[in-house]
Amino acid sequence: MRIPTTIAGSLPKPAWLAQTEKLWPEWQLAGAELEEAKRDAVELAIAAQARAGIDTVTDGEQSRRHFVHGFLESLEGIDFSKLVRKGIRADRYQADLPTIVGPVRRPQPVHLADARFARSLTERKLKVTIPGPMTIVDTLHDAHYADRKTAAFAFAEIIRAEIEELAAAGVDLVQLDEPSFNVYFDELEDWGVDALDACVRGVACETAVHVCYGYGIKANLDWKASLGEDWDQYAIVLPLLAQSAVTELAIELAGSHVPPEVLANTGDKRVAVGVIDVASDVVETPEDVQATLEKALKYVPPARLVASTNCGMAPMKRSIAYRKLAALGAGTHLAAPV
């Protein structure tokens, strides 16, 4: 058996569905035509993953404009007409953020219909991605709770209810995306892991947390350039997450300055290691994927290893992303078998 494969979550949207190579793209259609186009794009995304040999697939987040706001748009207590421009991820870049105006509430499931549709398209393992509570509060302007911890636990309650319904619909794994964990270390230790656990404890599917260095956009590339030769953030993050209730830790490794020895801090968790660099248009060869996996195998036994992408590929050129998918699938056949 080879090392199993997955992707972090998102794939680029077709030009007929949304603006391309943008983190917050505008839809090209509206109404019933938009809904049909989203479903068409999901079918293409799942088919592309199947062709590439991806074992645990996602819907490519084709139905969401943005990985955080796509979840929040269905919640009460958040006003998208009250946008406030402010820095996020410790002021790494500016974004127009909707405002929390009252107690947040989930009047109905958010991604359940999308998950059921994706489930109907494939017999492969299905993963659904949801933003984690710390990253949610970091991507909003809070005019109600006035406390990040309080707001995060309010969202954790909503996320847990969502995960329970996704699990009942046949979703195999729900991944919480927490890029903020790589930035706010004091909050991660103080309440971040507890908020993460509040999302997943007792749910009937496997769970993961994804912590990376961000999409391949200029603000993230500039930040990475400032980090020096050794990116030691995971040395802080991974020992804390090893004590969490999630099944899997998903992290970045390819094309980065992450010291592979930090993987020894993952405890007994399954580890989805990024072997595809989403911050570069250079398409990896299968041998490149093999080499990254073999670095990881020095610290993580093969039975706990998964091959993945570093992060989502939403802002990438679609043709490049699909070629990278193919390299991901092919490269695992060259690495040491499970």
C-alpha cells in the first residue's frame, strides 16, 4: 500500500463560475444559474482529484467565495453590509471584514447540502473543511462580544453542531482550518486548543486541524520572506496540537523552511504533510513529492502519514493546480510503502 493522499481543501474555480486567481472572487452568475454552475464545478473538482489518485477528496470549496466568509454568510449575528477594513493574521494584510452585531447563531446547516451532493458523486473518502474558531474571529470585526475568546467559543458551539450533521450525512473527515494558530501563540496556548476541542469532542467522524503559512498571495509571500532560514513556528504549535482531540494534523513542508524534525512533535496524531507548494507555479515532479515524503518519514511512521498540499489552491491558475494534483498522486507511488 502507498501513502494515502488528500488536498488541503480548495481548488481554483473555473472562469465561468468566478473571477480567477483571487482570494475573494466575485461570482460570474446569479440565482439558479449560479447554483447549477457551482454543482458543475464540484463535479469537475472531484473528477480531477479522482484522476490524480487522491484518496480523500473535497468539493474543492467551489460553492464558497472565501474559506472563512463562505461559512459565515449563513449565520445570524453577522452583518455583511457593515464592512470594516482592518488587518488580519497579525496585520499581515488588510481585508474588508463583516461585523459581528449580535449573538451568533446557525439557523440552519451551512454546508450540509453541498456535502450531500459531493457524497453522491464519489465513493472515495470525503472531507469537508470549515474555518476554525480562532481564524473566524480573526477574520471578522467584533462589535458585540468585544473579546476574542468569548467569540471563539460561541463559534465553536456552532461548528460542533455543523460537524455532527455532516458526519450523519456520510462525511468521513471534517477539517478545521486554523492559519491563525501559526501567528497568535499566546492565544493558542491560553484558549485556542480548548476552542478547537470544543468543536470536535464527541463527534462521529474523524477530524483534522490545518495549520500552514497561507495561500500563495503576495502578503503571505512577503511574510515568509521575513521569517529567515528556519521557520520555527511549528516547534511551538505542534506540541500543543498533539494534545488536542483531533485525529489529524495537516501542515506545510514542501518548498518551505520548515525544519522536518518538528514532525517529531506530533505525538500519536496522523499527519497530513504538505508535499505540494501552493506558493509557486513550478509544478513538482513525482520525484520531488517522493523526496519530501522521505524527509517526513524520518520522523513520522508511514502508518501515520498522509500526503497533501501545503494549503488551499484557490488563488492558483487552474491548469497548474491540476498538474500539481497529478504530481501528488504519482509521487506517493515512489515513496516508501505503508
